[in-house]
Amino acid sequence: MPFLRDQDLRRSASGEGGQERIERIKEGILAHYEAVGKAAEPFAKLKIPMIVTAHLCVTGAESSDKQDNIYLGNLENIRADQFPSVFGYVALGHIHRPQAISGMKQVRYCGSLIPLSFSETKDEKSVTLVEFNKDKLQNISLLTVPVGRRLKSVEGSFEEVQEKLEALNERYKDQLAPWVEVLVETDTVIPNLNGLLHDFTKDMHLEILKLKVKNQHLPLDMQVENEELEDFRPVDVFRKKCESAGRVPEDVEELVATFRELETWMSERSERVSG
């Protein structure tokens, strides 16, 4: 199954609210996989593995990052037990952490082959080996994938961060230079912190990609972070704009749902033009 676009699942209706849109998308996903399962049933007599793919968030999936559901914000689309039983294995995509869903070993995410964000620095990457005896699932095992370039996070006071960076430099001097996220905890303002750290590491075998500053005496919602605009997805920027305008949470979620619909429409329009 390819990635299902919003327009594959439903048609927009005048006056449709956010909750109605959510329910129609869920219904569309279920109907789509039920139709595929029904089309696959005649082949079950061949006694061969029946496998289906699904690029979406399934209820119960654990994410290592702020990955949003690609259809419904942070809501789930479908339960693991709702995939048609004709399929002996459901190969899921979108969540980066390998995992079986709701105790169903045959419904699982293989995860990403490499760490894609600093929240995945401790995740073990793997390939999923699925073994069948004719149409019967026999065994599932994970084959560890060696990671070439490491993503590492270090935090502490400025002096502690310097010590940890020196240790990283020594540890990985004979490997690919690691990409590093730095969180500096400080009670005072450190002028030109970014420049100081880059000067400190200019001859080290590592590269600082992200820098954050945490002031112990400020509440979390006032912490200053050295984050660039490219760190945020368009929907993150839109959500923050809605919140800064004083919108209540219920309104924000409905506006975000509409924004996603417009974003999908623009993407599909661009594909048609470029094609």
C-alpha cells in the first residue's frame, strides 16, 4: 500500500468541523484496508505469506520524538486489531522506534535504519527479519544495524559541557565525527556562547549542530533556546502562532486540522504542476 493521501480517504464537506474530519479520516482508513483485505482473500488459498504495509500512526505506538500523526495531529488512526486478518504480517512505517503494537507481534514498526533526531541517540537501530512457513508466521527477530555516525547529546554547566565534548572527541577520534546537541545550564548570561563553543571544538573530531541554553532560575516556558526556524515544521510554526494569538486549545486543534488539509492540498497541487 502506498502512503494514503487525505484526498484518497475522504472529500471535504462544507461546514465540516474538526471532530467530523477526524472521524471521516478514521472511517476512510478502515474502509480502505478492509477493501484491500477483501481483494486479497482469493489469494489466501495459495498458502503464501500475505503482507500489507501501512504508513500511519497506530494506537499504542511509542515515538522517540515529537512525530505528529500524519493525518490527525497527535491522535491515532487505527488499532492494531483492525487490520484484516487475511494478512499474516502488517509492516508499519512513520514511527522511528522499532516495536510491536498492542502485544500483536505481527503488527509492528521496523523503525528507521539511522537516528534521525537527537531524541533517538539511545535507540538501537535494526532490520526486522520475518520468517514464514508457507502462510504461517513462524518467527520474528531483529538484526542490529551498525550505526556509522553517532548523534550525541551533552548537558551541564559550561565547564561540564567542555569536559564532555573533550571525552567525545577522544572516544570517536577513529570514527566518523559525531553530530552533537549541547544543553548548557547556567545562572547567568554567557555572551557569545555559540562562538565560544565552536572555538573550543574547532580542532575536535565532532560537530555541534544544536545548542540550547537552560537558565536554572527561569520557569520552563521562559527558557531561551538557540533554535533556528528550520528546526520547526510548518505546522509547529502555525500552532505557535495560534497559541500566541490567544486561541483556546479546542480552536487551535481545529485550525491545525484545517492547516494540514490546506498543506496536503498545496503539496498535491505542486506534484501535479511539476509532473
